[in-house]
Amino acid sequence: MSANTAPVLRFITAGSVDDGKSTLIGRLLYDSKTLLTDQLEKLNRDAAEGRNIDFASLTDGLAAEREQGITIDVAYRYFATAKRKFIIADTPGHEQYTRNMVTGASTADAAIILIDATRVDFSTSPAALLPQTKRHSAILKLLGCPNIIVAVNKLDLLDFDENRYRAITESYAALAAQIGLQATIYYLPISALQGDNIVSTSPHTPWYQGQPLLPLLESLPVAGQGRADLPAHFPVQRVARQDGSSSDDFRGYQGRLESGRLKKGDEVVIQPSGKNARIGAIYNPDGETESAEAGETLTITLDRDIDISRGDSILATTHTARPGQNFQAALCWFDETPLNLRRKYLLKQATQTTAVKINEISYIWDVHTLSHVQSATELKLNDIGSISLKTQQPLTASTYEENPATGSFILIDEATHHTVAAGMISSTQAQSTFEI
């Protein structure tokens, strides 16, 4: 399979501060020979002058990142091998920037969770992992990331001790079981700085029988880009009118097909009105087409005039989503001002924005003890919790598990217009619970 035919793999690096995420990406780019000429010359010049090669500088683009030695923003890098193209998101490890990690992880097909082997506490059983490792794993569970590579880094500083490596992998396996992580998990002993098990098998780990990192990334499956196997769901973003006064009046509905397939003549139902119609015509950027699949940006016409506005949805008649106002959701809180049940928020889901009331915080997930904290009255910066809410206008939403595109939302502070949280709908029945 060539890079031209293999689907693009989007992956992120995750983990705590100084676990080596930026260094790993720099080493990947360096060893796969995908650096720009000036970047390569700088690294070679540093090596010739006896300085340590700073692979992290290849991704830490902000001056504040280089000065502090931490990643702040999400840095995207693109590279390709003979087998596949990649989009990497180097996400921050610091707890303060957890919201940036959520942004990078929301579209990832895979995640590399780095664990600094020198910072694990081996005095307990299982070995104690850092809180950010747990928090990032919980976020990846909420976002449904299908593939997770646990890369145990800096093993060169522990003389590639197999027993320490096994203790860490056993500890992570216990964590994954405890939080209900459904992803396919791969374990890999590496040294990002020295290049062990990054592109080729390291002689320092003869006890490791798996693939190095790059061949593993080349072989990972990619989930269906648009969930074409699901019933069609087309949130209307814009109503296009050509000339309302002419006899050949054109009325089209524009947006992105978030799931399923549509073809000319299909019967559809418009929500929240519940009215039925048939697809009159489908247009993509290249012109009129007979059919379309999920992920495409389209203009759709219907065989009859129906009152449709931005935020409405055009669904296949087999779609089970129905307009609702009461939802249970998992929430990652982004703002320095805590969630206040009396404060006014707006909820944006797909193409619809509506006022929302947070009825209750069911619990907060404590990443230190992996337990649920009940009777909470607020969510603070970087907290992960479960809430029940009621929207002012009905939403035609799926659960996040069914379809991330129509089961996710953001909360906006009505007073400051800040994006304060990202949410994943778990149920349209407020009395149900969302288990992490």
C-alpha cells in the first residue's frame, strides 16, 4: 500500500510535562528524513559542534515554548513515508493546557501516550503513574480514540531494564481496565532522544518482540472518515436563495453530511418539524451529483418547500435521532472561572446554538484516586465530570458513541463569549449516567 492510497493517519502525542512528546516527534521527523533542509542543517551543525541535538525545537514553535521548555499550543506537523501520510498533533502535557490537548485529540485516529520511566514510582504495586497520564487517558476514553500506543520513554536512563518496563505496562493495563478504555492498546519501549525503537528495532531491547514505532504507525487502521455506514444526518448550516422573485426560484440547504449517504430521490425527514420530503438534487463543489457520502460539503434541494433554518437537520427516515431538550453528557471544563449552575451558558451542537441550563453535576472524576466525587456544585479548570442539562431549543443529536460529529458540543459563556467546555452527549434521558 503506497502513501497515495493508504488513508491519512491523524495521531497525537499525550502525557505529562517532560515525558518527551516534542522530542519524540522531532526524532520521528529526523529519522524518517522528512525535515526541511534548514532544520536538518541546524541539527547537523549542533551535532558537529558537540551540542546535544534538540529535537523538541522542531515542534516548539512559540518563543514562550522554547524559553520554558514546555509545549503550550497544539503544533501540527505533516510528513509521509513510502507507505502512508501522517498528520501529527503535538499536544501540551501541562495540566494548565489540558483544553489544548482535548482539541488535538478530538480528531485523532491514534494517540501516543508517553510515560517517562524515570518518574514512575515503583515503590507501590501497581507502579504509580503521573496524574496527567491518567487525565489524558480518561480524555481519550471520552473521545473514543480507537488506537493507543503506550510508549515507555527514557528507558536508556534505566539501562533498558525489562522489569521496570513490565511494571509500567502492567500499571497502565490496570488503569485502562479501571476507566473502561475500549481502545486497542500497544506497548513499546523507547528512547526518543537516542532513537531506540523509533524507526528500527533497537539492539538494547532484545526482549521486545514487537514493531518499532514508525512501522506500527504505518500499519494502524483508520476509522471510517465519515461514518458512511450510519443513517444520513445533514445539519443545515445555511439556506441558499438565488432569486426569490423569479419563476425559477432556487432554494438550497448547505452544510456537511455528517453521516450516511444521500442520493437523488431519497425520502428524508426534517427535524425538528418532522416533515417529510424527497431529495430533489445534490450539488458538491464540482457541480451536480447523483449521490454523496459522509464528510462531503453539499448543497441539497428538496422536492417541496418546507420552512427550514440553520440548525435544523435533514435525516434519513431510518435515523433514530429525535429532537430533545434533556441530555446527560460528559464535560471537560476549560475555563478558569468554574462552572456555576446559576450562570448563563450557550450550547453549540453541530450548526445549532441555543441557551442551556445546567441542572446538575452528577459527579466529578478524580484522576488521582480514579473515583467519582459526588455532590459537586462546580467544575473547575481541567475537571472532567458528568452533568445533566436542558436546552432552550430542541436538539437533534446522537450520543457521542453513535456519532461524534453530532453527539459533541461546546459550552460558551453568554457574558464573556469564551468557550468554557467541551461535551460529549451520553444519553438523551437526563436520569441516565455516564460512566468513565
